[in-house]
Amino acid sequence: MAAVSKDDLQALARSKLDDAKLLLRRQRHSSAYYLAGYAIEFTLKAAIARQIERHVLPDPTFLRNVYQHNLTKLIGLAKLGIELETARKANARLDANWAIVSDWNVESRYELIDPVRSVAMVKAVGEPSSGVFQWVQQHW
């Protein structure tokens, strides 16, 4: 796998969210759900990338952990756990959105996602004022 820059991760995140919204409009619910989750994964990986110092070789365990898909673990690797908890306590809408988003996993690619769950996911990710994507963007 080639190196991926923070800017690339940010562009990929935006692209995945745009694709999820487009797929939702086309009633491609399973794919919209799946890509919305990837949008958050890429935002978190962009937030992680900001921590990596130039010309410093990161710990190999850290690097292995970055290349997984668990959103809760990625929050920890991005060092955003405390900030997220604080934000969730202050914003009930963000709290509800994180509850939906944190249920995503890469294995959802094998699921048929119903329209209600798909709409909820895309909204939880992309809501302009309290969406998880918008919140993580503040930290990348």
C-alpha cells in the first residue's frame, strides 16, 4: 500500500460522504451506510495523521493499529476520546449521532441495510451542525 497523506485522507473522507449521500438519494441503502462509515474512518485517520511527526519513525504497534476499522479504537488513536466525551455531554444531538455511527463496522459490507438505518447513518455522519464528520473535522 502506498503512503497516504493527511490531505489525501481528508479528500477521501469528503468523497466518501458525498458518495454516501448520492447513493442514499438513489436508494442504495446498504452502500450508502457502508460508505458513510468509511467517511468517518478517513476523518479519524486524517486526525491521526496530524500526530505523526515528519522524519520520525512511529511505533510499529501504533502503525498496525491505524490500519484497522474500529471507529472507537481510532478515536483513541486520534487522542480524541476525552474531547468526544465532553462534546457528547454538551450536545445531545452529537451524542445520538455518535451512538449511531459507532455501531458501524467494516463487516457491514456483507449486510443488507434497511432504509431507516441507512438514512439514520448518513444523517448522523453528515448533519451540518452536529454530525460526527463535522465534529472530527474540527480536529484534523
